[in-house]
Amino acid sequence: MLDTANYAPRLKTLYRETIKPALKEEFGYANDMMIPRLDKIVLNIGAGAESVRDSKKAKSARDDLTVIAGQMAVMTRAKKSIAGFRVREGMPLGAKVTLRGNRMYEFLDRLVTVALPRVRDFRGIPGSAFDGHGNYAMGIKEHIVFPEINFDKVDEVWGIDVVIVTTAKTDTEAKTLLKAFNMPFNS
């Protein structure tokens, strides 16, 4: 059985022992608190038009996201009614989950080593999807690339938004941090 009190994910150990000292040396930080680190990873599935016609679609998206994240996902609901889209206020439209700590490192490890290589015609992720404040956002077209999802039981294929939030002040620092975690940037 896994001893969770002394357990540290592989990437967390890699960050502490290798990446942190390398970043401190490369950017010349005065103290360890200035070194960029991962803050959280936010996953989002928007069920959209399908959930308007059938409310079970949003529940299905939430269940799939819960399996992928290893943590209970929350339903996202419409903030206001939009008649043109047949959306009413409070109607479930998708699901989201925020990962921190060990679960965040475990998810990033699975994303980089298992899920992204399983994407069809994968040639890397764009290195330009930073927001100017050290955060990276990307989309995955099919959630079935994650090994936790049983392909035979999938009723709908969802796209997933993945936002990696770091404490980096600039995009260069954040890109260097993510490259150290073996993120497959194509540029």
C-alpha cells in the first residue's frame, strides 16, 4: 500500500531537486521564493449546445472530468439567460476542476508522458499560448486520449481546456519552467 504521508509525485521531486536550482542559476534570483513554480492546473469541459438539448450531457462531462482529474469536478452553470441559444440562467453547461498540490503534479505527468503523445498527428503544443503573466492555456480536442477513460463506454467526445497557472512574472520564465517539466513545445 502507498504511504501517502511520505509520498511525493515524480515531477514534484524533479522540481525540488533539479529544476529549482537550475532556474535560480539561470535567472539569478536572490532567494528561493522568487523562483517560479506551478500554482494550479484548471481543467474545463464545455458541453455547450448538447447540454441545452439534454441535461444528462453536462453530467456525463462532469463524470468524465472527475475520472480524468482524480478529484470531483463541479458543474458550471449559465450566469444569465440567452434566448437565442435557448439557455436559461442556472442551466448546467459543463464542468470544471482545479488541481493543486500532488494531484496537480500527477496530472501534469500524465498529460506530458501519456495523453499528449496519444493525440493524433501530434507535433507539439504551441509555445505562443502564454497570457503575458506566466500562465499557459491549451486545448485538447478529444478527452479520450487520457488512459482513465474507457473508450467503449464513451457516449460523447469532449474537448478539454487545460490552464497551467504559474507564479512566474514573465512568459519566458514560465516557458523555461514548463520546458523543464518536458512540455513538448513546437516553437
